[in-house]
Amino acid sequence: MEMPLLDAIRKTIAQSKARFHTPGHKVRPKDCIHEAVLGLLGDRPFAADLTELPGLDNLSAPTEVLRQTERLCARIFGAKESIILTCGASSGVVAAILAACHPGSIILVPRECHRSVLSGVVLSGAEPVFYPSQVVHFHDLPAGVPVADLCELIRSIRPTALLLSNPNYFGVCRDLRKAVALARELGIVTIADEAHGAHLPFVRPEASAISWGADIVIHGAHKTLSVLTQGAIVHFSGDLNMASRFRDSLRLVHTTSPSYIILASIEGMAAHLQSRGGEKLRRLAALAVELKSRLQTDERIRIFPTGVELEPDSWVDPFKITLAWVGIDARSAERELITAYGVYPELVCGNDMLFLLGEGDGQETLQLLENSIREVASRYKARGATGKPLIWTRFLQEPWPERLMNPREAFFKKREWVSIQHATGRVCAEPVLLYPPGIPLIWPGEAFTAELCSFLSEAAEAGWSMIGLDESRCVEVCTEG
Ligand SMILES: Cc1ncc(COP(=O)(O)O)c(C=O)c1O
């Protein structure tokens, strides 16, 4: 199997005796790399920590080995073109919005989008128009938008760009191909934030926006494939002019010093998938489906979407195992899972807990997951009901808070911190997000409502993890006058 990038990295390591270029450590383990770091990592990552040297290409305008990796990605993911990134899916989402929009352009976005969408909107000066998500009440989870509603909005608003979150953070995929086709017909650019769906082209290709012909599809490859953190790939399967426009936009936000270690891991993942196909991913998906159906029988937990009527166009990604603890405090369960079993979930939100599977999982890890969930559930049985649940998904539904300014305008206004108790009616300067999942509950330019302020106080009290609300429970608002 040809791996030109890895070969080039190996050759450079073998040839170099003195490195008069970045990075500064120069692979001098004894002289300047702390022994604790060497103890943890060894010196191999430092040896492969290279930069744009002869033979190693340049990610800002790749023509050699990195371009070959991109072409390989396009082939195996079924895209017309692909571009690789080392600054996470976030940089891909921001660059996609910058490529598709200009100041004042209307972009249709799901209210449940990730904060990187907000960053793209602030940087581009686009005007977001939100669409709501349906909500699964028992779990307090967003479940995407029905395609007919989205098509109606596209027809009436005629935005410059349409943004989709597919799958959403909780693994709900909707069949939105008709919306993508309509957007194409109307000359609207479709951006699919498929950060959590890099495995979809191999597990269920028809659920990936690549197969729908979306113009820009962003994969946070590190989330579910065997790629180092921050490794991402952006695919183009519609208008190819977007690829070149995207590359230009990417230069505005991406580092000029990409990590060759991350890049090598992307090539390795692509080479693996090329030689083995997606069989391992499909096997894992089947194991996850079996695990979910076994856990469904345990009355102390409720596996999403058991007992929930999802719309017929919805499908839940097997790589996301979300469960609600019944009568058990989810944070206590999380502590127990970590301390007693070494099992770390991806997220705890209210009483829901989400476990994210990835290419590296298999029979053994899934068995450990099943055993630990069952044992924690049985041990906590005696605890009885937990307190009143806090419902966060109501902020993903209309009416939205009143918008008094465009997000970009609000972002650049003078700002001050005010206590959440006094924030009602004040214009948000910095969003407040639940983290994870990184979904803004309020956008810059919107007025804080009394309902949101009281939710934020209660959520802080209950120990929810949030960004944008500091330890003294203050938020950043635009100064008045
Ligand atoms: C839906 C969605 N899009 C984009 C991102 C950003 O991904 P990254 O962390 O790779 O920058 C995330 C991160 O969790 C996400 O959930």
C-alpha cells in the first residue's frame, strides 16, 4: 500500500542531522524536552513533528504528498474533492461559511448547531435565520427538522446558504436529500456539518450528505475514525467552485503550521479504509445495535430512542449510545463509571448520558460498557427519584429571544459582565453554551429572557457544564448607550 506522506516523513527523519527550522525542540530529548513529557510520549512524536520541508508539501496550497492524501480521501469517501485540516471540524465549518457567505448574506441554520457556526457567522457578517429542532421530550434531546418544513423555509427565505447538522450531536440523522436538491435548484450553497458522521459513508452511505450532493461536507474525522484529535476532512460533492473558494477561506482561519503527526494519522486512516473497506466500522455498528437492544430490557435505564416515536425519515446513528438514567442521578452514575470501571462517557446532560463509539471500539470495550452500566444501575437502584429535570431543549424551539443586533455587530460592541440575575433584557455579547454539546442557548445580539436566566442559574446550581457563564454566575452583555 502506498503511503507517500508517511514515506516522506520517514525519509526526512532519516536524513536530518540538524534541524534549522521550526519547531524549537529540534528532537533533543535530553537537552530540552522535559523527562516527564518523554516518559509519557517517548521521543517519536517529536521526531515526526516536522514542518513544510522539501518533499513534505504545504497544506496551504498542496500539490505533492498532501494533495495525494486529499485525493485518496475523496476516492474512499465518494466525494468529488477533499481537503484535509488539522484544526478540527470547527475550522472547516468557519471556512465553509466564509466561503459561502458575505456580510449581510442570509444563512439558514439549525438552532441546535455547534458554536463553530456562530464563529463563522460572526466572522463573515452573515445574518442567521434559525430553524427549530423537534424535541424528544423524555430524553430532552433535539431530533432534527422534518424535510418538508425545511423545504418550505428554503422556498420562503431563499437564503444564500443552508447549513445542516447531520447527524446531530445525539446521533439523529434525518433524510434531508430533498432539501439539498431544492437548494441546488435555487442556487443556494449547502454546507453539511457532518462533524460526527465521518463514519457514515462506510456504515450507511445514504445517510451522509456527500451522497446527497451537498456542496461542502465537514467531517471531524478524529471523532469517530482512527485519526488524532483535530484531524478533519472537508468534502465537496456539489459545486466544485466551492472547493477553491473554501481553500482561500481556510487560509484565513487555519494554522500555517499544521501538525504532520495529525496529517500522518489522516493518511493512515485513509489507507486503512482503502485496503480494508468499512467492514470493521459496519461490524461495530452491528455490535452497537445489539448492545442497545440488550440494554433496552433494563428498566433502570432508557436507551434512546426506545419508546420514542421518531419520524419515519429519522435514523439514529449506532455510534451514539444515549441513555437516560431512570431515578438515578446521572452525575453520580458518571462518577461511579469512571472511578469503579474506568469508563468515560462523552457527555452528561441532565439525566442523559451519551457514549460515543469510534473505529477503535470493539467487542471488548462494548462488553465493559454493558457490564458497567448494568452494575451501576443495580447499585443505585435504591436511590429513588431524582429532582425536577431541567429542560434545555426548549431553547431550541421558537420563539427565539428577541434579536436586537446582528451577531457580528454585537460581538464587536463594548461589553461588560453582569450577574445572570440582572441580565434579563440585556443584549448578549458572548454566547452561553452547554459544553458539551457546544450548542449556544443564546446568540450575540439577542436579549436574555427571564426564562433563560432562570434556567442558567438552576443549571449552574445543578453543576451543568457551561461556557459563557463565569464562576460568579455572570454573563457578558453589550454595554448600554
Ligand atoms: C456538530 C459539531 N460540529 C462541529 C464541531 C467541532 O468539531 P471540532 O471539535 O473537531 O472542532 C463539533 C464538536 O463537538 C460538533 O459537535
